[in-house]
Amino acid sequence: MTVAPVDRSASVGFVGLGNLGHPMVRALLADGWSVVVFDTDRARVGACVDAGATAADTVGSLAACPVVGIAVPDDTAVGDVLAELLPEMAPGSTVLVHSTVLPKTAVTWHESGAVRGVDVLDAPVSGGAERAEVGDLTVMVGGDAAAFERVRPVLDAVGTHVLHLGPAGAGAAVKLANQVMLFAALAGAHEAMQLAGAFGVSESAVLAAVGSSLGDSWVTQNWGFFDEMVHAYDEGGTPVSARPWRKDLWDAVATARQQDLRLPVTELLSQVLADTVETHARER
């Protein structure tokens, strides 16, 4: 069955204009969408308005948009937005939760939306702010397949790798899987640097050697990426507890426990990696 895509003359709503939300809004604007934005930080709203977006006075006022994206810090913040937004949205509307959240929570939101005829898709993203700015994110989507096809043009504006991965919760689960793989590699790279450093080898020398070796990875190819993220979070006032190298790993551990899984490596990373990342950034 062919699903009609969302009308490009309609406005897209967006809540949360931080490290990823702001550049995602800019990517939507660059693709020709009209975007209505909300954030509790009025300076962030002003920056998006300067780029061409329209400001909303309340979250609830975004309910007139047939598609609303959410990029706020965690499950609690998303839940607060949905509590204000869902009761006002028309049947057939769609909410895209771009935040990294617990898969089971995403399922609950999907069920709450379905009661009102609103599709809530978990659609977390990966790629960082620079890729978000040019619409080159990976978007991992869980939820109704027909709803996914309907909003595909909106998702294509922010990502070049847009994947429907299964039912509600699937996108959130794959995002956590991505984070576990990423942060396991990051932890290994930091320990490797310490090992080589004990013999007087600089980080740049290690990277030069590893670049043509089997230990090469995205982490080593983009060494310094997380240092920059730490400084960006510091400037934005994001607490360490809400940063992905801590919050996302805790979410992965919590999800594993909900599913009666043992993830000993992830549990260890959740305890030690944040201190390593934060300390390394502050020494640079």
C-alpha cells in the first residue's frame, strides 16, 4: 500500500534546540521546511528564529503541526513534552523522538499516542553536531511502518542514513547498541594511549601507527571529537550526568536489566568511562 507523504507546505514542530536540536532545525530549514520551534532557553529559540524558524510560545502550540520532533535530554524531559503535546495533537499526526531513551519507555509512549490516533516514533540519531548541520545524520526509527513512510521526507532532511528498524522501541534499542560499541572502542583507545604513553609515545604517534593497522576505528580517526563535545557541553551548561558517555551507558545497563540480560562490559563502562572522557578533555 502506498502511503502519502506529509505535505511539504505544512510546518514541522521542533522541541529542544541544544547541541543536536539546533543544527537539525537548520537542516530542516535548508531543505525547505517551515519549522516552528520551542525551547525553555529563549536564546536558543532566538538563534533558530534568526536562521528562519518561527518561535512557539508553548509546547502545546506545536500541536497544530502534523509532525513534531523532540530532542531533549532524557526520558523525563521527553515525557514532560509529550504530556503537554499529545492531548492537543490531531489524529494522524506524528511525533519523532530523537532523544536517546529507554526502549521500554518508547513503547509506552507509542501506546499512549495510539490511544489518540497519534504515531509516536522513536527516532534517535547519531553523527554529531557537524553532520546534523548538513543533514547527514543516521536516523534509527522504531514504530509503525506506514507512519515512518509518511514522515520519511522530514527524516530525509536531517539524515542520509534513515532506517526503519522494527516496532516501537527498536530505534531506541539500536541507538543504545551503537553507544555501547562506540564507548567500548573509546575506552579501549584511552587505555591504549596510556599504555603507549608509559613508554614515551605521544598520542599523535600512536594514531599514526594505528591508522594503517587493525586497531583503527572511528574513534581513532576522530580523536579529539569527545574533547570538543565536553567543551561544548560545558559551555551549554549540560551536567555530566546527562552527557552520553554516562547517561546512555546507564540507559543501556537499565535496559539490559529490564530484559534480564548480563552486559558486564557495559556495566563496567558505565562506572569508569565518564571520568576518563572528562579528565582527558580538561587536560587538553
